[in-house]
Amino acid sequence: MNTKLFVGNLSYSATENDLQDLFAQYGTVMDVHLVLDRATGRPRGFAFVTMADKEAADAATQALNGKDWEGRSLTVNEARPREERPSFGGGGNRPRGDRGDRGDRGGGGGGRDRRY
């Protein structure tokens, strides 16, 4: 059964091929996913590596967690399931039409500041 590992504190110059080579020393690597920043396309400093079996994942974790690699001390542990995060598309649990306490929404004031 596949086991997914979280790999943190990566050098920003690390590539998926680098991680493939590093983890292949401990068993069959099924997948490597280097997480990239959506805006810049650059690595965010962490990745997920899927090993073919639990024994290979345990061996990689034991050997690489805390190891200095490319000038950084790696964090390697079994990945946890993704936590449920709130969506940003609808305002949460507020009743329809309720936008919170934002005052009276009145305009007033007449626009420009008349001081010269």
C-alpha cells in the first residue's frame, strides 16, 4: 500500500527529480509533488513524496528526517489527511442578506472636500 510523506524545509532550488533520486535510495518512489506558489510558479519549500510501501516510507523517514540536505535540515513525516478548510465563496453561515454590522450605508457628505 502506498504511503505519502510530507517533506518540509526544502531548498527553493530543489526539483522533483532531486527528490525522486533522494528518496529512491530507500525504496520505490511512486510520485513526487513539489508544491509551487500559484502566483510566482516558484517552489514553496515543501513537497509530498509517495512511496510504494510502508516499509520504504518508514526507512526514508528515519534516514532523512533532520538530515542536512542542500544546506537545510529536512522535515520528513507521514502526511496527514488534508483538513477541511472554509470556502471563501459565500459568507459562511450568515442569513441571506445579512452582511454584518457595517453601519447605515448612507452616503451623505456631498462628495468633495470644499476646503481650499
